[in-house]
Amino acid sequence: MEGEDFLKKLQDEAADLRDKNTQLNTALSSSAYQGQEDPNLIQYQIDTGEMLSKIEHFLRGEFVAIDEEGNEYWSKPKKTITKEDGTTEEVVDHDLMLFNDYGVNFILSLLGKYLDKNTFLSYYDEMRINEILADLGDKLAEEIFYNYERIGLDTEYKKSRYPLIVLTILHTVESAYRRAIRGKTMEDLNSSKIFTQMDNIGGKTPMPTKKKFHLFKPNTW
């Protein structure tokens, strides 16, 4: 009997989450979000480009470097080798480039289904986020394990890094989903919209302009 009650509780919570997600998606597409004074705010809140880009560079083993002019850029990992004539040369360290192009595209394609605007604009609780992370972690570890050579983990060193790869990806996904705990991102956007509308309705009180004083014009005294 207790098992049936617990199952019913989980089903009720899942139904409640579905209802809230439906309401949030409806609100997002409604005219209430038209005419936003600062559309860049919404774009910044729900953009996943930077997040996916950092994961891509991580999988490729790339890091932020600085050129002679002080500009930052993504650099491939390098190592110094000694040639037969005794001179040294700096070459790309392929052992630190964890995934090949196929592997990088595979992971990014998978994460694209988890990290999008719908993630941030949804309504999740702690239990559901943990379920998603557990499912993703199991599947990700399994796919990497069975396809490690095809995706580029072709050395013992690279294979030893795969637990760290899975953890790094899961922590990134977790940070995205936690922004949607109980609709936090949508709530923030709603608050921003309300304040913007109030500013538009009330307007700004112009500062009084001080008239230039003229001795022979009484209306400037």
C-alpha cells in the first residue's frame, strides 16, 4: 500500500511539472513578451553557445592562449620534441586532443538536445534534475566505452581520462538545469519585463532646465 501511495505521489508531481512547463511555454510565446525593451537580456539568459563552445574546446584539448599583441585565442596543445640533428621543434600534442572530429560532433549533437532554450525556460525540481543527470551519465559513459576508438580515445592516456570527461560534461549540464529550478530563469525574465513595462508607462521625469540669467529679462530671474 505504501508503494502505491509513493508511486501515486511521483505521478502527481510529474503531472504538476508537465502542467507548469506547458504554462511557461505558452507564456513565452504569448504577446506579453513582444516589445521587450532589451531583447539582448533574454538572449543572454537563454543562450547556450558559449557553454557548448567551451565543451568543444575541452574535448579538443584546446586552451586559451595570448598572442604577442595581447589577444586571447584558442590554441591546440603543444609539446617540444628534439630532432635527430639536436634542434628542437614545437608540434601539436595529439595525445592531449582527447576526441577526434567525429567524437566532438557526436558529443555536441547529444548535448544539443539537453542544452537549449527550453532547458532554461522550463520548470524542474531537484529530483527530476538528478534523474536526468543519472540517465545522461549512464548513457554517455556507455557510448564512450563502446566507441572509444572511433571517437578518438585511441591511447591508454586518453582512455584514462574518460571518467573526467563524463564528469565535466555532467557538471556543465547540471549548472544549466539548476537555472531552471522551479522556473527561476522564467521568473527572472518576468520580473525584468514588469519593471520595463513600468518604466515605459511611468516614463522618466525630466530634469528641470535652468534658464540662463539675463539682467533685463525678468522671466529669467
